[in-house]
Amino acid sequence: MKSQFFHKHPKTLLNKGTGFLAGYSHSLNPYAGCSFGCSYCYVRQMPVSLFRGEEWGTWVDIKRGAADLLRKELARAKQKGKVTIFMSSSTDPYQPIEYQEGVTRSLLEVMVEDPPDFLLVQTRSPLVQRDIDLFLPFKDRVRVSMTIETDREEIRKQFTPGAPPIPGRLKALQHLADAGVPTQAAIAPVLPSSKAFPAKLAGVVRRVCVDDYFMGDGSGGKRTRNLGVDSLYERLGLEEWYHPAAWRIVYDRLKEVFSDDQVYVSQEGFVP
Ligand code: SF4
């Protein structure tokens, strides 16, 4: 899927953390739109996508002047209290356009100068490792959460053909951890995976979060149902994985490899 790119000058950048992100004071999106275009992306059902009237994944707004805006908004927010930032909730901060535009990197530079109390970086792109130098000054006040929904590439290709392959994400997690950056793997949403998945994760990460459509799409699974993701499971003959209890399959397997304090479920895995 090809994306079109637009340059925008936003008036605000930091949004209040609400709903699933209630544990955060703010969310931060360097872009609007996302060229990864995942089939199950719940943002497809949100105003940012619905009002656009164009297919999710085909457009990306590049936020111009984002660093200057963040510098001002961050200083103001810090005067009011604790600032905890989730980057990003409705785009991927390391989607391919970031290679050229560097909006996310420019925001990190601002946050290194004037650090928030906590920053969670949520991505599914190995490009995140480019910014290790900017994560290190945060010490334990940053966590890079890498989405790894499955270890089965053929499944990843069915659900998110535009997203980066899984092996590259695992390698990126390894590099981040080797450099001393706090990380986690987010199995979110749970996709059909192999029994060997937990062991593969255990080699690169010490913290895992499991989430699914029913807990994590912000609507008890309604948004996902509206997207018709269930038909993909039917076509693949994998209906048993589209179920409110399916996450337990992966959770129980993880518990055989990870200790209790290393495995988190849904929202608790993403809080600061
Ligand atoms: S990477 Fe995230 S924001 Fe982008 S399409 Fe996929 S789920 Fe949506």
C-alpha cells in the first residue's frame, strides 16, 4: 500500500492521557496517520481516520515545527505537575517516513534537554534502535515497548503485510537491551503464535505484556468487530484465536518461561 505524505503545522502536540492511557498525563504523536496500515488497527475507527475519508494506511501527515511546539508545551505541562508521556497512541513514531523526516528524533532531543518524568515509546519498527543515544540519558525513565504479536511470519504477513518483519524487531530489542535501554515486548494484539514463541522472547527481553482486541481496543472489542477482522481468522481457519479467552493460550505458555513479575496483562503492561 502506498502512502501519500502531507506537511501540517499543528497547533498542539501533547494530548491528555485518557481511557487506556489514563495512567499517563499525555500522549504524543509525531505523525498523524500510519503507513503500516495494520488490518486490525483500532485507529481506523477513530475520528482521526473516519473524518479523513481516505483509507487508513494511505496517508501520513508530517507535523512541522513539532520540536518547537513540544519545547513550549512540555515546559508548561511540567509547571502543572508530573509529566508522563506515551509515544505514540495513534501512529507509529518509527514508521518509514521517520528515516527522512526525523520528527520523532527531534522530539526526543527536546525531551533529553527537558526530561519528562517518564516516557513510553511504543513501536513495531526496528528503526527505533537508531535513537539509542537519545534513550540512554533517560536511564530508567524510558521504556521502549516493541510490538511482537506473533513469532510466525506467515501470520504477520496476513494481518500486517505493511509492517516490519518479526526477526528485525527481535534483533532491535536485543540491541536496545545490550545498550542498557529498558524494553518490553508487547504481544498486542495476540495473534496465533507457536509454542516456541515465549522461548524466543526470553532470549531478548525480560518484560512481556499480553493484550488482545477485547481488552485493548478501547471498546471491549467493538471497534475490532466493526473492522471485520474476524473474517480473516475464518478465512485462515484460525477462529479459535479470535476469542476473548485466546490470550490465555499465550499467557500460560509465557508463564512457563517467564516469572510472574515479568508478564503483564493489557493496560498494566503499559503504565509508567
Ligand atoms: S503500527 Fe500501530 S498505528 Fe500504525 S497501523 Fe499498525 S496498529 Fe495502527
